[in-house]
Amino acid sequence: MDNQTAYLFVFDGFADWEPASALAELRRTFGFSVQTVGLTRNYVKSMGGLKILPDLLIGEAQPDLTGILIVPGGDAWMRGEMKEVTGLVKAVTGAGKPVAAICGDALLGTCGASR
């Protein structure tokens, strides 16, 4: 299988445990590489306290070259939609690639229907 890339959207307060198993299996079983995608180039801190420096800005992501986009849950979704993420989700699905919105809030937030 060709080496594919999984994009993981990271942001302050994302639920770090939600994508963990999926990423481990994508890497171990299917040979995926992982790139983190953020709104800025600044470190983000997950709910569990992990500090992550995004590999890419959302605008640098290449939807046609990714194998999957993973969007975890987190408190940010309670504040409403992140339009940049909605655009990326639409671009990835438009390229015929899957999107995994792991938590209900992430799913609602990426389609602009959050609480």
C-alpha cells in the first residue's frame, strides 16, 4: 500500500484520547504517516496537557493528498463552528476522502450546527 497521510486537526483543549487508537492502527497496520493541522503555528495544549506544535496550517493542507482527516472533540466546539475547519472538511470530502469526526460536538461543530 502506498504511504498515506492522516491529518489530525489539533486545537487548544482537544480531546487527545479520542484519536489515539485510530492513529495507532493507521500507523501500525496501514503504514500511514500523521500530520497535525492547526489554526496557527503556535503550540496547542490538549485536555490531557499534551503540548503539540501543528505541522501544517489549515490553508497548507492538501485534501487530495490525504488519506483521512480526523477531527477530535473538545471544548472549543461548544463555542461554535470553526469555519476554517468546515472548509477543510468540505475540501477533504469533496476530494472523495473520509473524515472522522470522533465526538458529537466535533461533528456538529464542523458542519456549523453546534449547540
